[in-house]
Amino acid sequence: MRHYKEGVLAAFLLVSIVALIGWLYSQSSFDYESQRSRVTLVNELLQESTGLKINMLLIGSNRADKLDGLEKTITRLGSLLAKQEMVEPEMQALLLELKKLLNISVELKSNYINSQASLSSFMASADALRLALQESGAANALIGLDDLQQIIASYLALSSNARAPLIIDVISRRLERFVRVAQQTNQVPKENILLFSRYAMLQLSHTVRLKELSDSLFDLQLTEFSRRAIDAYARDFTAAEAHYLNVRRGVFVLLFGLLCLVLFLVKKQRESLLLLQDNTQALNFSLATAKQRQFFVNVQKGEVTLGQLYPTTLGVDSGLHRLSIADWRNSIHLDDQQQTIKALELSMREGGLFEQQYRFKSTSWGWLWVSTTGRVTERDKQGKPLTMSGVSSNINEWKRNEQVLRIIAECHPAADASLTIFHEIVRALALEKGAKLTFIGTLNEGSDVAETLAVWHGDDFSSNFSYSLLGTPCANVAASGACFYPHGIQQLFPDDELLVEMDLESYLGVPLVNHQNEVIGVLAILGDKPMSEQVLTEPLMLSLATRAAMELERQDADRRLWQLAHYDSLTQLPNRSLLSDRFLQAKTHNQRSKSELAICFLDLDDFKPINDVYGHDIGDELLKQVAARLLTSIRGEDTVSRVGGDEFVLLLGDLATKDECESSLRRIIECVSLPYEVSGESLSVGTSIGCCLLTASSNELGDLIKQADHAMYDAKAKGKNNYSLFTAGQRIAELQRMGDS
């Protein structure tokens, strides 16, 4: 009994001393390495940020060889920022400055790359325009082009952006004056002038932004915030060290008393410690597996037991906590099933860790990406597995983000020309969400009708359709942004016939927004079952909507460029380039049909006096109305093109006889000569038309236009509102003139 009491007393004293030592030790913890690493991290951040600023300043000075160094420095700085959490106010301030620096560096790099690309386009357009001006002999325009390039080069060489507004204004005015001068040279294609003007302004905008970003680097206070952070760490270090030394002295005193008791209790405590180690190991494993998605496998019974929180995380039937291994295998996607089962069998046979990612059939959300980790925990005497424990994690969000990145990075035109990136987006979105209907649509000017670009219905693409937005969820998306209706969509929008016709239950839609923050379309998924709240938190929809909006803007830019290249900017009639294309098509058709083809040169009578008296605005409006009348007076297969100030060329194809051609010319003259109402003024113009029929000896567009031009002068000689056909006599006279020259 005495020994028992002594043992109890010794144990009590031991526990008390150990507890006191433990408490003192917990109060004396001092992490030298942590303090040193924090200071080192600050220094590394300062060093990398300084290098980053230098690289950016060099790039801003047109040092393209620093781009690779900039990218590496950005990467290193990002990895340093992720090393540890910096919660101190001083470090938070430094972190904000570093984030500003990273944002500036990323934008500067992007702007520099865009600037170099636009510079190449600008120089190419300038060379093309210079060549055209040289060929046309436009000396004044050439001088203007050289002066303009020198001014732009002078601005690009400036190291500061202080005088940017004044210089940009000077360049803009010079550019407008140059464009007007160049456009007066009829032999120079207008598209060359427009391209040069566009690329010049684009290059200036990039350069302005680069200089602004370079100037903003000097506003950052990285050195000051780094000094404050290091000073704060130094104060903390000194205080912690003093506290540590005081506590350590007390620990040493208590350790001396502890040593006197340890020998007495070693033997008795040894068994308890061994038992405690076993219990600790079991407890640690239980804590590692007792998560929201734990599972246990009884190999002998072929049964899988799921943890209580497994259903809420992975979308399994809430009443299903036990299922057979066969049922679990059948719930795996066919594409992943063989590899997953093979990895499981290998783990059970060789005892390694079972780690696998696969798609699992969820009763709530369709196919769900799952990451499972497990290990055999018990075997029989023959080494056969008896039980396995492990955890499963929902990695669907990560996989969907991976899918978005793949679509954005790798999507390119499909082999089938009818499939576009919009089709790829709706297909990927429908398959990921398991939606019944998915579509992308563009809005009209009033934002009350959507025209779909791609539609996925059920298991395949469907035909595009027009969708009136009145009383629909898409109207709310266009007006207010992303909208989510997890269930009862038909009750919320009873006037939407599409919802009733397809028996839809849920809806998620996001707007397509252009760079001017204008809603230009809608991306929507609709299901015949309720959607989970989880869908709303995923970035997949917004990422795909952004990609679709970028593609729409690119296509719109391409259309506008094509319009500028092939149509007259004032009358919207085809220009000489498009006329040439249509002439080749009409000539091929007429050769097959054995019909007549005519080229007519039309010049307005009395237009110049009207333009001089009433001004260019009235003259331009009159030309628009003349162009509209010409379009109404010809057939659908014919073409009218504006080739000069008040000069037009008509392409009349598929003519049965010369009389039909003359009938068309009389109809055109009669239509054009009717009075016009322009800005309250009643104006009248006539027209003289020269016409040349396609022959074996004259079958080139340029020759035919010249011959029609000669015939037009014969028509003018007869008086106003007349036409003349190019004759053999005129052909002989033309050949004689060519021989004399």
C-alpha cells in the first residue's frame, strides 16, 4: 500500500511537473527559422519586385529581349507570395503594393506584345500606302505620309507621357488632313488609306498605355513598406527572444526535479506508453478517415458502407448507405471503369495505396468527378484482403475549370464548317451540366428578341430559332445579369411558350457582355429537373460566356473590315474590288447560258453645280438617293457600283438581246431623272450612260469600262438623259488612238 501511495504521489508529482514544464514550454516556443524565413521572404520579395520594375522599364523603352525575363520574374514573384500567409498589417500593405506591381506587369506585357503586333501592321500598311502613292504620282500625299510617320516615331521615342494629349491631338489632326488629301487621289485604294489610319491610331493607343504603365511604376512604395515589415519583425523577434530566455530558466529547474522521479516510474509507465502509442496510431487513422466522404469496404461480403455525410457531398441517394461492390462499379463511367477497377485490384493484391480519379453517377447532378484514396486495413493469415478504408472527394469543380481552360485554349474551327466555337461551348456545357436544352443567342437592337447561334437539345445539336424575350427568364438576364431559377420555372414565367412546350423545370442564364460592357447575347441552360444550388457558384458559365462574347466581337470586326474592303462608305454600293468578283461570276454564267453581258458607265448630269451651290452634305445625301434609285431600277442579279464622285458602273447580266439592254438603260434614265427631296430642297439631276457589250475581243473588265466611258461621252454629246452603245467604229477609233500613242 505504501508503494502504491508513493507511486500515486510520485505519479501526481510527475504529472504536475510535466504539466508545468509543458505549460512553460508552450509559453517559451520561439521559432528562429520562422523569424528568419519571414525576413528572408521580405528581402526576396523586394529583390524580385525591383528586378520586375527594371524589366518593365526596359520593356517600356522598347527592349523586347526582356520579355522572357519579365515572365520568369512574374512567376518567381508569384511563387514567393504563395510561400506563407502574411497577416501583419505591415505585410498586408506590402502585399497590396506587390499585387499592384504584378497587375501592372501583366498589363504592360500584354500591351507591349499588342503594341509590337500593331507596329508591324502599321509599318506594313504605311509601306503599302507609300507604294500606292508613288505609283499614282501623288507627291503631296507622299510628303504628308513621311511627315506623319516622323511625328509618330518622335512620340514613340518619348520616355515620358506628360505631353501625350497634346501630341495625340496634333497627330490626329495631321492624320485626318492626310486621309483627306490621300482620298483625293482616285488611283489609291481607299482600303489602304483606311488601314493605315486605323493602325496608326491603334499603335498610338498602345504606346500611350505603355507609357502610362511605366510612369505608374514610380508611384509604388515597395522599399518603404519592406522596411516597415522588417522593423516590425525585428521588434517581435526581440520581445519573443527575451520571453523565451526567461521561461527556459524555469524549465531547467523543473527538469532537474523531474529527473529524480523518472527512474522510479520508467518501468511502470513503459507498458502504458506502449499501449498509448497503439491507441494513438488507431486514433490518428480514424481521424484521417472520419471525414464527410469516408467509406469502408468489406471484401469478403462484397459490400461498401458509406459514411453518413457521403450522400450530401457526392449526390448519392440519401437512403443508400450500403451497396454492393458491383453496384459501385456500375456507377462508374464506362470510360473510367476499367482503369479504376484495375487500380483497386492492384492495391488489394500488392498492398499499395489506391488513388484514382473517375466519374461517378450522381442521382442529383449526373456524372460527378470523384477522387478516391484508400488502403487495405486488414488481411487474413493467407494475406488476402478483408477490409479497406478510405475517403472520396468531390473534384467536379476542378475538372470543370479544367474543361473550360481546354475549350478556351484548344478550341479551333471544326472539320465540319457548320460547327463553330458556339457549338463546342453548348455541347461542353450541356454534357457537364446534364441539361435538356442549352443555347447561345445574340440580342437584337431592342434586346427583345434573341437569335440563337448554337442549340443543344437532348443528346445532339438542334436547329437555330428566334426567341422572343418578352416574359422570359432571358429578358431578366439581359436586363439584370446572371439569373438562376432552380425549380418552378414554368410558374415563374407562364407566358414563355418554350418552357411549357419542352416541359422545363429549371434555368440558369448569364449575359454575353462586350468590351463596352453592353449585353450582346445570352448563354442559358434549361433542365427538366431541379438544379442544385451548387451550380450557381461555379465559374464555368461565366467563363464560357466571356469566351463566346469575345468570338462575337471578333466576327463583328471581321464583318466590318470586309464591308470596308468591298463597299463604298457613302452609298454602301459595291466598290471596284467587289465589282470585279461579280463580273467574273457573271461572265462564267453568261458563257454557259449563251446570253449577253453589258458594262455601263453612268455619269450624273448637273451634279457639280448642285454640289457647289448647296455644299458637300447636300451632295452626299443626293448621291445616296441616286444609289437607292439605281438599286430599285435594276434586277436582283445585276450590280451597281460607285467608282468615282458622281460616276457609277452597272453590270447587267443574262440579257437575251441588245434591245433588252437598251430597255433597261431607258428605265434607269427615267428613274434617275425624277426630282429628289433633300433637306427641304427639290433637286433634279440627269444621267448619261455609255454601254459596252461583252465580246470575244473585249472581255476584260478594265477594257469594257474604258469603252463604256467613251460611249458615255457620245451620250453626253447628244444632250442630257441619253445613252449610247459602244460601236465598232468607236472600237476602231480607240485602236487607232492606242497605235498613235
